[in-house]
Amino acid sequence: MPTGMLLRSLLVSTISSNRFLLIPTLSFLSFLSKPGRSFLLNVDRNPILHAILRKGFYDQFCAGESERETKACVQRFKDLGFRGFILTYAKETLFDHYAKAMEKKNQDGVAQGVAAVEVKDAFDQDVENWKKGTLATGSMVGEGDILAIKLTGAGIGVSTALAAREELPKRMKDALNEILESCANRNVRVIIDAESQYFQKGIDDVAIEMMSKFNRNGTAVIYNTYQAYLKNTTNNILGHMERASKEGFTLGLKLVRGAYILSETRSLIHDTKEDTDNAYNAISQSALRQELGEFGSKAAGARPFPSLNLLLATHNRASVIAAQRLHFQRTVDGLPTVPVAYAQLHGMSDEVSFSLLQEKKPEDDGPEVYKCSTWGTLGECLAYLLRRAVENRDAVLRTKDEHRAVKAECWRRFKGVFTA
Ligand SMILES: Cc1cc2nc3c(=O)[nH]c(=O)nc-3n(C[C@H](O)[C@H](O)[C@H](O)COP(=O)(O)OP(=O)(O)OC[C@H]3O[C@@H](n4cnc5c(N)ncnc54)[C@H](O)[C@@H]3O)c2cc1C
């Protein structure tokens, strides 16, 4: 890791691992992210505030404010040994407040949905903006990279349809097809992010339809995201494997633990962190063994394991190292397994990403490791930066471990200067 990057990691991990520094930082970021700030507190207009936040935080977690900066960042990571980059557009998260308000309305028993006229007026422009931003994001990554999309980012009309599990409006279907076709033609894969359960069944329907259309040549162009913290995820995956088997497409399985624990109905989620960890490892390792439920089992009447590509998106060191070692051993032993790749967020758990890269053996190409980042102006990325800070606050143990590892590396390099 270059020294500049290491020093920024030291600054961020020092703040993240110390609640007396992190809490005021969180409050400050939250304050700045509110719309309508004056010139002095506007991060895109005040050059001094912009420079401080840019160097201290933005560059740690985000790819760039322009196409040129983003492409340069993608290249920097590839030069460090990463197989590719997963890119998202920060503006997609700007609808988060709306998605949350929709869920809340539903929980409070207030009439669902929004007046038809209101939906129609806002809808066309929302989808157009989403399509434009997503196509621009897709054009910043190249062959072998991945575009990540968030369907509720397409706004009010689309979110309403997803929540009701209705067919997507035609304008959105056309936009989605145009984006996916343009990516598939350039060998750029696409991930559909998982969101709260309020929208997720609708998102699954869209993902299955798109995987069935695009994942046709024994490989996944489109990945759906599955959240291991949900008690019904294994069943959901088995249902999607059934569809993949019947319809002859490759299931793109991106596995995460799940990011909506604070807002989701708690009873849907495993009772303890340990249960979520066990579920995550059981799903990933069963897929790597090609044995999940009745698929690939040795029992009489078992069904053949369908074509499946796995993407393990996690910062959990134990999960990724165990998966990679199992995959390597099965490949060496000539046993059946599935293609697997790994992803961590830009600026988070670099130690996990680099440990994975070090799993490379002389006789193979090494694990496929991706960094996932977002691009957009500093103002557009503030909500994303705030979310990363909250995630660090909630992952106390991990951030303390990371801080220790970054400090040790800084100290090693510092001593190296004097002993060289
Ligand atoms: C590249 C990438 C893409 C991602 N995309 C998505 C996405 O599309 N949708 C999405 O929802 N998330 C997504 N995430 C976030 C992910 O779901 C996790 O919130 C985050 O990565 C932390 O989990 P972990 O596996 O990295 O690490 P860990 O620190 O080992 O696990 C933390 C996670 O464990 C679970 N957990 C914590 N406490 C409990 C408890 N008491 N009971 C039950 N479970 C508990 C929660 O899911 C929590 O986030 C993504 C993450 C990455 C790295």
C-alpha cells in the first residue's frame, strides 16, 4: 500500500476506533449533509472545507469527483493487484430518505403509496436522471470491472412498484435493459444491490428476470445480492437455484451479511451475530462444495448443482480466508467447486483485502479481489461517507484490529527509514 494511502488509513482508523473522536466527527458530517447550507458550510462551495474533507475522508472512501479522477483511482487499485473495481454512483443513495419514509408510512398503517399525479410527475425525471448517472458510471469502468446499481435510486415510481411487487414501469424496464446491454457488450458485470425487505421481494423479481435474460453463456453477467442475516435466505437461494436449473441460466450470487439491521423487522433476522456468521459461512462453503439443500447432495434422488458464480462481499477475515482456502484445496484436489470472487469497500478493511491477495500461490492466478467504491462530488458523497462512519462505529472490534494493523505497518516503515 502506498505510504500516502497508509497515513490516511491511520488518520481514519484512529478516529474510527476512538468514540471520543468518532462521535463529534459523525455529528459534524451529519450536520454538513443537510441541504441548504450557507457558503461557509457548503462542502462543494467553500474551498477550505472542501480541501480538508477531501484529503481527510473523501479520498479514503470515494473514487473521484470527475470521470478523470475516478478512472485514475480504478487504475491505481488494479496496479496494486486487485482484479478489478466495483463502482457505484453516490447520487443513487439520495433517495434513501424517501425509501425510509415509504417504509415508515407502511409500518404506521398510514395509506401506502403516493398520489398518482405526484408519482407520475416525479417519475419520468427520476428514471431519466438515474439512467444518465448509471450509464456514466458504467462508462468509467472497463472490461472485467463491475457496475453496482441500486434500484430504488431510480426514484419514487420505481420504489412504489418494487414495494408492491408490481411490474416495473416501461420507462424503467427500457432504461434497465439499455444499461445492462451496454455493460454486457463491454464485458462489464452488474450487481443489483440488496435493500430492505420492504423492497427486496420486488428487487428479487427484477434480478431473476435479468439473470434469466443475460446469464446465458455459463457465466454470470448479472448478480443478485443475498443477505445472510435473514432467516429465510438459504430457502430464498434454493428457490432461485431451482429457477436457474429449470430456465438454464447462471445464478450470480453476491453474498453479504446485511446492512439494514437497525431498520428491518428484527424477527426476520438471526437472533445473534454468531448465527449470522454461521449462516454466511454455511452458504458460501456449501456453494463452494456444490452441495446446497438437495442440489449436488450425495443422497439418492439429488439434483445436479446448477451453474452458479459466487461473489463474497464482506470485511470478515475469517469468512473470506476460509472460503479461499476451501476453493483452492478443492481446485487442487480436482473436486467440483464454483468460480468465486471477493469484494471489500474502498477504505475499509484494506488489511483483509491484502491478506486475500497474499493467498496467491505460485501455481495459480490468486484470488479475484475487488474494491468497491462510489464516485460523485463531495456534496453528493456526504451521505455515503456518513454511512461508512456509522458502519465503523458499529464494528468496534474490527476497527480496533484495523487500527492496530495500520499502526504496526506505519511503525515498521518508519523504523525501515533509519535501518535502511
Ligand atoms: C462490497 C460490498 C457490497 C455490499 N453490498 C450490500 C448490499 O447490496 N446490501 C446490503 O444489505 N449490504 C451490503 N453490504 C454491507 C454488508 O451487508 C454488511 O453490512 C457489512 O459488510 C458488514 O458485514 P461484514 O460481513 O463485512 O462484517 P462483520 O463485521 O463480520 O459483520 C457485521 C454484520 O453482522 C450482522 N450482525 C451484527 N450484529 C448482529 C446481531 N446481533 N444479530 C444478527 N446479525 C448481526 C449484520 O449484518 C452486520 O452488518 C456490502 C458490503 C460490501 C463489502
